[in-house]
Amino acid sequence: MKLINLKSCAKLNLAFDLIGKLPNGYHEVRMIMQQIELCDDVCVRWVPDDSLSGVMIEVHTNKYFLPTDRRNNAYTAAEVMIEKFAGKRRGTVRIDIRKNIPVAAGLAGGSGNGAAVLHGISYLWDLGLSVSELCGIAAGLGADMPFSVMGQARVNAELGLTADPMASSCALAEGVGERLTPLLPLDSLVVVSKPKLSVSTKVVYQGMDKVFIEDRPDVDAIAAGLRGNDRAKVESNMGNVLELYTLKEYNSVLYTKCKMAENKNIGKVLMSGSGPSVYGLFTSRRDAQEAYDVMRRINDETYLTRTTV
């Protein structure tokens, strides 16, 4: 038996802009995505077994309500890798996921788990796939998964991919999220707070089709600010157009954002993805801790963390 333990980190959107709708019905986006240290722990095992006729998949989690079949991104990621690369191998891919990231929170927790399986199988089967090759596979599995592949290559040194030019904890994502350009990361403390509800990305996208977008994040200015280590430029141009729908439809998300913004010496406050998680940026550990203490009294799923660099 061979195994690898991987950090499956959450992501935040420093910018989220909807450009339009593609002929296939998917939404075209421009996003800047930033990985944070809040992570799930994913163990991928390869157990050879010549008594089997092919490769089996087992998924186990510490959350009773999570599916362990094709409804789980980790399972579908394993299926794709087996279809492409199993060859004559016989045995079981066992995936154990310890969830720490809130579920259905706009933080790419499930996408990250899928990305970890792509990395894990590539490593355990000695496939030698580059980050770009893995991102290509991930693009067919979910909009956030290619970025998760990039970020995990950066933080999981045991994969041997940290020197890959596409290994990055921050990136510009275009198209439907599959066209990725690495960026220098934002170095910041972060408080993340998720209200006690889940928000459907599909429902938010459908709702956005009826929303007029007047103010948009300046994605290019944020990228320039990251390259120049200009935090003020980054924060002043951040934004998430999906707030136009989610904050209007879900009072608890609006309340969370308003309460987060009241904290002392806080920088930018923004919803991540389609929500409902809201985050605030801090430079001071003391201020971040005080904000965490306040937000934890409002929402149980509140976390003090930092960006990965």
C-alpha cells in the first residue's frame, strides 16, 4: 500500500466579475483567486489487489451528510484518472477526507478535494503529470478545480511540483475558470465567517442573468497591485458582482457582511464566490483575533486564518 497526505486548501475571490454567457450556457468570468491556509486533510491510498478485475474507489469522510459516490468531486476525480491512466492496474483507490472547510460555502472545499485526488493518483502511480496537465483534466470537473490544482501544487511540497511555473497560490482565472495565469499572492491575515445556510451557485448564476451590473471590480488593477506589492491598490479595486444577488436574497449574508465591516482596522470585506461566506482582511494579528471573537458569536463557522504565499 502507498499513500500521500495532502492539504486541500480553501480559496477566496479577491475579484469576481461576470463577463457574459457563452453559447453553451456557461457563464464567462474574470476572477482573481487566492488560496488560504484553512484546509481539509485528504489522504489518498493505492492498495494493489490482483483479485480485483480493475480499480475500485472508496471515499470516506468525517461528515455523515456528505455523499461518497459520484456526487462527491473526489469520487469523480478518481473516476477520470482511472479511466485515463489505470491501464492494467488492479486494486483500490481509497480516499479519506477530514473536512474542516465549511460545505457549500463559496470556498471551493469540494473542488479542492477533487484536486487533491488528481494530485494523489498522479503521485501514487508515478504518472509525472505537470500542473498544467492536471489543470487540463480538472477543467472538465468543475470551475474552481483547476485553481485548486495550482494552489495544492504550491503548498504540498511532497508532490515535487513547487518549482512548476503553474504552481501558485494566487491566479487570474478567465473563461469558465479554466484559463489561469499565476499571480503573486496577497499576504494577509483573514477572518472568514459563514452564516448558517447554503447557497446554490446555480441559483445565484440564474439570478444574475436578471441583474444589471453597474460597478465591477478592476481585475487588471488588482493584478497590477499584486505584482507591485501594493496592498492599497489591491483592496481599493476588489469586488464581487455576485453580491448583487446573494446579499439581496439572503439577509443573513448581508448581516454577516455588515457586522464584519464594523470590526476595528479591517481592510476589504467581501463575499467569496456565490456565498454565503464573507471574509475580511487584516494586517494586525490582534485586530484579526478581536474580529474573530466578534464574528464567532454571530456565526459558528468562523475562522481566523491567513493567505498562503
